[in-house]
Amino acid sequence: GEKLFVDYAGDTVPIVDSKTGTIQKASIFVAVLGASNYTYAEATGNQELASWIRAHVRALEFLGGAPTLLVPDNCKTAVLHPCRYEPDLNPTYQEMAAHYGMAVIPARVRKPRDKAKVEAGVLLVERWILAALRKRTFFSLAGLNQAIAELLDRLNHRPFRKLEGNRSERFAKIDRPALRPLPAEAYAFAEWKKVRVNI
């Protein structure tokens, strides 16, 4: 319940517009809790700030609580200016984290081991969810997310190879009791813009 590691998967899923036939590539957001490896995944239309924030809000609702720390990589939606000691976080991302009582500690630049849990989670999602969906055609983001949710439940209940139990059991035993309760209202997305006053 201490750390939630977040990232986007490298693979995308095509969504076909039924009217025009154009294809839009949906990005896959992945969040993994540190102790239990309990995994959340969802498809977003893009990797922009609004999608990033809303994916976090839905991930926290899926978990039913908020961890102490968020660990993203140094993508522009999370970190405006990376720095080892004082990273300049995106104000909206920082406000969202504060709303849920979380701190954001980005992984160091070019140090994937800082977020190894989500790197492994991304591989699992690509192998057990995206690979299973590769021959299906999706016409909406909602349809894709419904298919991901069904396979995600199977992934979290899949037995570990070297440990006893599964992700869901470990989450209920270790992580869920340590998560802080969510606030009464979910975070409402807001955009920030710095402007200069004319002379």
C-alpha cells in the first residue's frame, strides 16, 4: 500500500471508426502496487494530460484506496523538468496527487529499475491481455476497456509460479489494509496555463 508504479505500455491497440474506417491507436495505461503486484490496466485515446489524470483517478477507484507514493517515469505529462533532487512536476498532476494525499516521486532519468514493478506489469499486460486481444477488432474505447477488464480479472487471479496464492489474494491481505480511504469526491481535472500581462 505504499507505492503505486504507473506507466504506459509500448504497444497500442487499433480502434476502427465504424463510419469512416479510420484507425486510432489507443494507448494502454498500467498501474501496479508494489507489495502484491496487483495490476490495473485501461485503454486511453492518447497519452495527453487529461487521459493521464483520468486514468489515475480510475485506477485509484479500482484499488478502492490511495497509496502513499506515486512512481511515474519522467514523461512530460508527469514531470515538466526532470531533476534528480527537485523534479518540476506538472501542476495538475501534483494537484491530483495532493487531492488524494499522495506524494509523487518520479523515477530517475534512464533508470528503469526505479520502476521495475510497472515494467514487469507492462510485460504481463502485453503478454496476457494485449496478445489475447490482437485478433479482435474494436470499434470503441469503451468496448476495448470492457475486454481489458475481463482479462485483467483473470490476470489478477492467475496463480503465481514461485509464490503461493495470486495477486488478488496478496492485495486483499497486504495492500488493501494499508491503502488510505479515497476522498468523498473524485478529483476533477483542471488545466493550468501561465500567462504574462501585456505592457
